[in-house]
Amino acid sequence: MSYKLRLDVFEGPLDLLLYLIKKNDVDIYDIPIAKVTEQYLEYIEMMKMLDLDLVGDFLVMAATLIQIKAKMLLPQDPEPVQEQVDPRDELVRRLQEYQMFKEIADQLKSKETLRQQFFIRQIDPEKTKELKDDAKEIYFETSLFDLITAFTGALRKVQEKGVYQIAKEEYTVEQKIHEILHALLDRMQINLTDLFAKANHKLEIIVTFMAILELIRLKEIVVLQKRSFDEIVVIRNKDNIIPVDHSN
């Protein structure tokens, strides 16, 4: 495919490492380097396949992980002159520091949200009911890595189905963008797994995923979850919907 997708960097290499640590439910002070490196490289392969423009930054971290893995495989000196240094120490320090800044940023964002509540705004009664209905379910924005995880799972399911197509079908990102937006006219939200389930071919899943990333970049849709690693839902971004004038 000649379609190259340029994204604002949702997350960086350290975010992916923290994501994998949380996903594997492991101690940040005792990272299983071999397992995490393998998974990290799988995510990079997916980014390469999608031709994402942010792969370069992740390759530097991949090299660091491979170097740490190599050092840990080396036999230890039976008579060390000084205390052995864990090759993971520097990485752990960077992750802790980065995690601390992320938590501070989240706290500042929470304070900003709280502060906004001090301003009284006039709200349409109909919109008030809509806001109350939306408040029943609490969601947060999905990370790029959760999206790639769902995408990888969809590709594996297609391979397990063993679907074979004789006729060649053409799929374009523009076509899938139109299909997704059209589907969201009739439904308030769509599960990402449902969008992937409609595809019968690996290429169609790839194009569907790229269309979703493009719609996120254009701020036409938002992808949300109730919690990490949970079902991902796709909804239309209300702030980006242009109202239609029916007076003419």
C-alpha cells in the first residue's frame, strides 16, 4: 500500500515499555527483559507494516533493550572485584522518572478539569439529559498500543478462520473512512472488534485499522475504554460534527 499515515505521537518508547509492564503484570524493578523485548519488537513490526512515521524513535529503544538482554545473557564473573551492576538499572531509573512526570501531568490535568467546574455555563435542557445519560458510563481515551493489540488479535483471528478468496478485492483507506462514518450515523458507538469482524481478508483489516488511525488524527472519531486492555469503542467526535442547516 502506498498510503503513508502521519500521526501526532500519542505515546513514545517509554510509554510502550510501561504499557507492556502493566499488561504483563510484572514488577518494574524486575523486568523480564527477554519477554518484554520480544513483545516490544512485535509492536515495532506492526508499526512498520502500517508504515507509521513514528517508528524511528522506537527503534532506538529496541536497540537498548537488545543490548540489555545481551548483557544479561553473559556469564557473571565468578570472582567479582566489585558488586555486579544490573544492566536493567538505568532503564528502570528512566522509567521511574518518566512515570513520575506522567503522574504529575495527570494530576495537573485533573486540577484543570476541576477548576473548569467553577464556571457556570448555560446548558440546553435537552443537552443536560444527554450529558446525564453519558455520565452513566465512564470511559477514557484508548492508547495507540491498545489499538495495535486489538489489531494484532484481529489479524490472528482471520488466519485462524482460514478464509480464502479467489476474486481479488480492492480496499482503500478513503473507502473505509466513508464506511465507518456512515455506520456512526445510525449508531452512537461501535465496538472495534465488530469493525474488524466484518473483514474477511487480512488486507481489509489493515486498511480498516489505518482508516481508524486517520479518523483519530482528523479528530473525526474518538476511541475509548472503560479500563486498560478492555473492549475498545469507537464514537463520533461531537466537537467535530458540522450541524446541517435545514432552513434552506
